[in-house]
Amino acid sequence: MRIGTSISTKKLDEACVNEYKIPLIVMMENAVLSTIKHLDVDLYNKYVIVSGVGNNGGDGLGIARQLKARGKEVKVFIVGNIEKITPCSKINLDILQAMDISCSIIDVKAYDSNDLKELEIQIKNSHVVVDCIFGTGLEREIKGIFKDVINIINKNKNLVYSIDVPSGINATTGKILGICIKADKTISFEFYKRGFLKYEIKEFIGEIVVEHIGIPENILKKYDDNEYIISRDFVKNNIKDKNKFSFKSDFGKVTIFAGSRGFSGAAFIASEAAIKSGSGLVTLVCDEEIQDIVSIKLSEGMTANYKEEKRVKKLIETSNAIGFGCGMGDTDLTLERLQYVLNNSNCPVIIDADGLNVIKNNIDILKKYSNRIIITPHLGEMSRLIGRPISYIKENRIDVAQEFAKENNIIILLKGYETIITDGKTTYINPTGNSAMANGGMGDCLLGMITSFVGQGIEIFKATVCATYIHGYVGDILSKNKYTVNATDIISKIPSIMNEFNIEINL
């Protein structure tokens, strides 16, 4: 699923009309027909359409016509300067008038309290309000009659379905422009709007549906911003297939550097997650004082300690992927070990937790070993890496991740709700995962999964994307019956979920 901005949406519309000669009225009608199936016409009979005078308003007028044709009771209100109605919207208005479907005009230049009272009465009497006041191009603060109308809708609605974006949201930034419709469902076209990713606007957008409106794929690719929501098909098409001819050597040799005194759990979780994710061979390197503790638990994995210098060096040199950092401690020794791993390895290295903490004052390490490093910070770790407050990162998550990845030529996985994975050129947003997973060990589990997928030979960016999706997907399944989902819960379920994808690959 593509992510788009107001600018990319505008460019797409212009290209369709000017380069490919697709009339705007055709795209508008496609939008109308795509919307109807999401308006729950089998459940509700009374609809109020509130439209502006722009093309988003034209969608609303077309929706009114289609609802009326389906026998629904429809009331239409047009808000704005009716003299500025766009040509395509005027066509749909003319059709409504020819069908004797009355439209109440709340004109910014000539309206009174009776107009607003009638709107309030009709909204209270309706099952569904369809919001088509403003579209993706809105950038100014909402004032005057538009503010009054939105207030009336929010205070009196039963359900509100917004078309393309809830009126009042900047589609690119997610900023609330003074006031905003509180939608129960948003039916968006072609793109998942970038502004929807902002945490603060989740209460305004409701359920998100993205519909295609007949724009050819080659046009979409041409105006693609290289930002996407991860899909199940993407994961299915990129994970490693297991068939009857497979050997353990086909699924990679990985090494996990993790754990310290008091943090043996981090070492176990990261290693066990790599094992359960399908690695052919997994070895944990840890402090000698916790080696026996973890060895007892890791029935299918091997362990080594730092005193076994020759063995550790050989593991580093022969690994297909290395995971580093979980529970190691924010110490000079951890930094020294990270530098040793990077200096002696030829494979991708996934850095998490204390591995990130020790490079906060040594960022040049990332540039020195660029093009084979994946980092997996949460917001606090990202804050320490770039020296900016968490509040700033929350507000600018995608841009912060993209800029840091591009500057250092690395892959970054910025954790949180709707985790971001980017190499600075292409960006994926993860739709899976939930708050039941918000507890210790989840990051360790994810590190193990990413290390496993990379070690299996999946291209490192795609491996990071796939592991993130499956990690959250397992959590979503388990959270249906669990208040809290722990890392060990995730690990136990990975093989069966991976098998689901493997079966789909071989169908």
C-alpha cells in the first residue's frame, strides 16, 4: 500500500488529466463508486452529505446520487462560496438538481442561524454523515462557517465517514488545522496519507480504508514517493521457502552477542528467536558467568564466551549475520566488543539496545561500516543518537529516520506504534503489533528474528521488513486471547506462523 502526501496526490491528478488524458470527472465517478461499498448501505438508510465546493465536495454530490439510486434517504448540504464550485462538482450538482434531489446551500456570504439549525436537525436524524468538506489540499486554518459546521457534525453525529481525509487534517503532516471532523471511518483514495501516521490524529481518522480509483499502475509508479505500508503479500514473496530439498546450511549461520550478569534473559530471548525463526545454526556469544545459565535453556543453539578468543573470531568471520547488543551493558567494554565484531566480520550486523547506547558518542562507527549495518532504536535510543528530544522525534518520525539512514548509509528500524523501516531511499511502515506487546524482551526477540532472516539470505532491507511484520503479526494473533503478550509467547508461536507463510508460498 503506497503512502502519499498532498503534493503527490496533486501531481497524480494533474498527470492523469494532462499527460494521460483521463478526465477528472471519470476519476471522480470512480471515487464515488469505490466509496459506496464502504458506506454500509445494508445497515443504514438515512444519510447526510456535507460537501464543500472543491472536488472533494464533488465526490460527496456523486455519493448522494448513488445513495439515492439505492433507495436511501439523502439530505445534501453544500458549505462554501457556491460561486467558486469546481467544474466537476458543478456537473454533479446539476445532476442532483435534475433528479429533484434538493441541496441546501450554506453560503459563506449569505447564511443565517436557520441554515445551521436545519443541518443540526438533519444530522441528529441521520444514521450516517458523509464528510466531503475539504480534501487533501487543505493547508489553512479552519475558521468561520466551516468551523461552525464541523462543530455541529462532531457534537450531533451518530457515525461520520470521511472521504479521502477527515476535513481539518493536513494530509501531509497530520496537523489539525484548528478543528477537525472526528471520523469513524476514512475512505481514502490510492494513497494512505502520510499525515495519518501521526500519533495525535488517530482519534480523528477512525478505521482507514484505501481504495483504488482506476489510475493505471504505471502512473502510480511514476509519482511514487517510495513510502509504503507493509503487506502480507510482500512478506510472503520475500521470506525463505522451505522445501523437501532444503538443508540446514541453506538457512544460514548466525551469531548473537548478548547478555551480561543479571541479563541472561536478553541473551536467551534473542538467540531463541533466531532459532525459532528458521536459522540453520545459531551461536550465542556471552560472558562466561552466564554461559551455563543460557546453555541449559538453548537446547538447539550453541554458546561461546569471550575467553574463547579463536573460536569467537572464527564465528565472526564465518557468520552470515550477527546480532549485537541486547543486555550487554552501556560500557566501554561493550563498545570495544562492537568495534571488534565490525572490524572482523564481512556480514550484516544488526545493532540494538546497549549496542546503540555505546555509539551515541561514536556515530562515525556507522559511516565507517556503512551499507551492512541495521540499527533498531526505540524513541529514547533514537533521541540519544541524534541529540534531539523524544517529542521532536515523535513529531517527525519518518523524516528523522530517513535522514539518519541516508546520512549514515544504514538501515534503521525506528520502533513504536507503526514502526518505521528505511534505508533513506525507501520506507516501509509496519501495520502489525499492539500495546499488549509493550513489555521487556520484545526488542530482543525482534533482533533475533531480523538476524535470522538476514542470515537465511534474504536481502537485508527486505529481511528487516519481513521480520518486523511477522513479529507484530504474531503479537496481534496472541493478543486476541491475552492481556499481555511476552517475548517468549511470540517465540513459541513463530514456527507455526512461519509455516502459514511457507504453505502460501508453495500453493
